[in-house]
Amino acid sequence: MKKDDKTNVMRVLDSRKISYESHTYEQDATLTGAEIAAILGEETARVFKTLVTQGKSGAYYVFVVPVEAELDLKKAAKAAGEKSIAMIKQKDLLPLTGYVHGGCSPIGMKKQFPTFIHETATGYDKVFVSAGKVGYQIELSPVDLISVTGCRPADVV
């Protein structure tokens, strides 16, 4: 991979000397998380998507869940200590996080928000998350992902 192909996520990981493997694939707007997992040759349970929410208090929260899972808003609110949580509007994602829909990563957002990862991630040696750009994924240990994001494992699906 050329230096110009490095994403902000990869630069963050490099600066912290965290080991990862990058994967790229041809992307179009219609690919689902399950289709991306298939392209990568991985089971969907190891490939995670990043969801950004806002609590009733106005605070923002990030949830990292398997691509085929659905975030349970009640469980998410409980994990975050909120009365309720809602997904943010897609148009708000880029100004808030610096990432576009389909390329949102829990690593390297404009601001670090409280982050939760579905507890199943800790059962794998490696997991996949977006590398911060559509068509780019990184594979790293969940321990390193937790270390760099400060995310907390929780049952949120």
C-alpha cells in the first residue's frame, strides 16, 4: 500500500504502534455489511459496523456491532446510562465524526465519544472495522481496538 493510500485510521494506529492488516475492495453504495464480509472471506460475526447515536441528554455515543446485527436502542441506552438513544441523521455524520456513511470508523473521529463494542468481539483473535474510508477495512485484535478507542464491551444487540 502506498503512503497516499493510508487512511487517518491507519495513521492513528501506526502512531500508536498498533499492529493491523488493511484490506481494500471495490465498493459501491449498494454493498451491505454481509456482502463486504463475503468479499473479505470472513464470517459476518467478525466484521463490525460503526453506528453513531445521540442520547436524550444530547450526548453522542458510538456503538460497534456485527454487520448483520441490529443495535438494540434500549440496551444501548442502558449501557450509556441514558433514558433513551436514537440514531443520528446520516447528514449529521460527516460534520460530527469526519467520516461518511459506509466509511465510519470508531478510530480517529474528530472527537472521541463514549464508545461501546458488542461483547462478542472479545471472543475473537481479530475483528474487522472500517478503516475510515469506503472500500477500506482494517483487521486488528479487539484488545487493540479497545485500547485505542477506550470502548467498553457491552450487550447492545
